[in-house]
Amino acid sequence: LLTFASEIETREIVAYMSERFGIPAETLADFSFLRGKRTIWIVPDSPELDGIFQELRVESAGIPLLREMTAGWKPTTAGLHFLGQKATRNVIELNDEELATFLKRGLIRRVFPAERGYVIVRYNGSVLGCGFYGGDVLRSQIPEERLRPLKRKPQVPINPLASGS
Amino acid sequence: VNHQRPRGFERYREIIPDYEDFLEALRQPPAVFIRANTLKIDVESFPPFMRERGYDVEPVRGLKEAFCLKGKGNPGATLEYFLGYYHIQGLTSMLPARILNPQPDETILDLCAAPGGKATHLAQRMRNRGLVVANDNQGSRVNILRSHIDRLGASSLIVCRYNGQDFPRRVLFHRALLDPPCSAEGTYRLGPRPFLRIGLTAMERLNKLQRALLHRALDVLKPEGTLVYSTCTYAPEENEAVVSDALMQGRAELLPISIPFPHAPGLNSWAGERFHPELIKAARFYPHHVNSWGFFIAHLRKRN
């Protein structure tokens, strides 16, 4: 069951998102954070939220934002899809060739202007999800099951004129 | 309730207008509709965004977030789908959220929410302001619901897993959506379904469950709260009979449905059973009128 994050935890979450990714604290001001077993969830504030948590058995609330790992927090791809557009730090932009490798969970060997650790990976302005940057190599952290539909069927444009088929 | 054993669509010959056209429409492959996810992109930017990427999209008159996707391919296997810019949804399945018309800062219940197309649509229409409690008791379908929440960024969804008919009465909602399990006859165009062999026991079980779900949904509405009851079946036993039960008991009144898509009124009677006269305010959608799957919608307001 989920419980509300304490004030201290909330400050830590906001500080992490702000320090690691440059997401302004005010962007997170209208949200509540909830704690599951290993996951921090983000949900918009609502006057009804307290009542719902008191009266109902809630399985999940909003979007999973962070997972607690032994070495600290790891941002989720869903959380970065949700907030990543506001990020200004540790954001990596891929080119076409790198996109294909990233979506296949392959390694991308390049020096990016980012610190080691978890990064936000973008392509053509859209947030793809979470990556791990080791200083000269980038590895996808997007869960394999989320990428499976893309792997199973190549991204053929649906428009037959565009695809030439 | 009509206890006649259903045998295909023939039993609907008298109630479906232009029945031969209806049969002809069933033979045609359904159009693919997608819903622009306005939590990620505004409706005006969506068509050029998609066209730039090689997709042929056509707006749908009457529902600004709906688009028809032309051409071949798997719309669930594209980068744009993965990124949550759109959701694949039958056109008629987009109507319940529009008719319920949830407002920002309200609290909404979707009692049988998985796999989540309608629940995420509600959150989208509310711009993630307020809360949508998305309830469903089927584990594997709840996982699909969660994946759609993550992909679409529907952060205002709260997921619960109660049996719908046992949903706690302790929280009251401004509005509710009830799209209960049904025989799904309306989705025939997606490929023949086992409903054509549905037996009397299954039909009775569905009807009983649908009634119990509707009563519980009314229980947890605030006074004057509104509710949309929808199914993707033509069976009056699962549509008018269920809603009529609540109306006859004085628990709700029916509201008119104003929507710019052709539809037929709800039935007043079926197989000797008379329904509440207000049922003509309900809407029946047929594939030869709207190029999607068959649907039934009733819009109710709870009586104090």
C-alpha cells in the first residue's frame, strides 16, 4: 500500500530532480509524492487525495517517478517522460543512428556533455526515457517490455506513400 | 430480461434500422482511429506533427481529439505511440468521456477501467487536474492500464482493484463512468467473437453483474452526480434492461445525449418486456452509421 512521503523525503525528491536534472522546484510544487515498497509515485495535488487514501486501498497513484536502488535513486522512464521536458541538465540528444541502437538496448559509445550517472535521453526534442551514462558510453534503462512492440515490428510509417510500399 | 438464446445478429433484424446495410458494414474492415494525447501535444499541432513523420491522419468532425489513421501498418508499434503522443481507440469508445464531460478539479470514478482507454481519456479532458479513480479487478488488464497511464502521462489516475460491485461506499464522486463487462457483440468487425455462441447462463450472469455494478456506481455518486453507462454490445438485455432497472427504482433519471454522430434512440421494449419510457434518450451506435464498432450509451443523473 502507498503512503504519503514525509516532508523530509519530499524535500529530498525535489532536491534530487532539481540538482540532477535542473527541473525547477516550482514545477513540482503542485504534486504529492507517495511511497510504495521501492517506488516513489508522483500525483497532482487534489483536496480529495487525503480522503481517497484514507478510505480506499490504492494500488498505484499517478506515475512512478523514482526507484530506490542500493546506490540511491534511479529515475523511471515513465517519470522522465512526464517531467523530462522541463529538464536542463544531464540531457542527452541522440541522432538517427544512435536512436536505432538505443531502442535495441545497444551501447552508444560517445562522449556527451553530461555527468556520469542517470541521464535523460531525447531524440528530435522528445524524451525517450532514462539512460545510464558512464563517461564515454550510454546504455538504455528503458524496460525491455516497453520496447518490445518497437522491436517486434520495425517502425514502418503507416502511410504507404511514405514507406514506398 | 429476454431469455431467448441469441443466435448471431438475426434477432436484431427488427430493431436495427437498415438491417441489410448493417450486415454489409460488418463485412468491411473497421477504420483505425487514434486519440491525440493532449497531455503531450495540442490538437492543432497534432496533424502536422504526424504528417511530418509520414502518417496520414484525418480529423474527425465532432470530436476534436479524434483522428482517422489511414494506410497499413501497426499503429501500436511506432515511436510516436511509444512516446505517448496518441492512443489507439475506437471512435465510439471515445464518446463516453465526451458525454460524461468531466471538469477539472472534480473526482471521477471509472468502475471497470481496464485496459484504460476511457479512464486516460477522462484524465486528458480534465488536463490532469482533479482525480480519476480507475478501478478494475482483473490483474493482467490492470497491468495494461498502468502501462497506458505511464505512456500517456495520465498522472491524475489512482488505481484500485476492488470487485466493482463491492467498491467501498465511503468516497463519493462527482461523476462516474461504467463500461461493464459485456458480450462485446459490437466489436464483431475486429474478428468473430465467442459471443455468437453465448449461452443463456452467461447472458443472465452478465445482466446480473451489470445491474449490480450500476447500482454500486450510483451508490458512490454525490447527489445530482452524473454517470455514463456504456457497452459495446447490441443486446437490450445488457443495455436498456440494465438502465431501466435503475430508472424504475427511482434511483436516477436519464439525460439527453447531444452528440454530432448519427445514432438511434434506446429501445422502449424488447421481446415483450417494456422498459422505462425515458430510455429513448439513450443512444445506440451502429457501424453503418458511424464507421467504428457498435456501442450503447446512457447518460444518467442520480436522484436524491
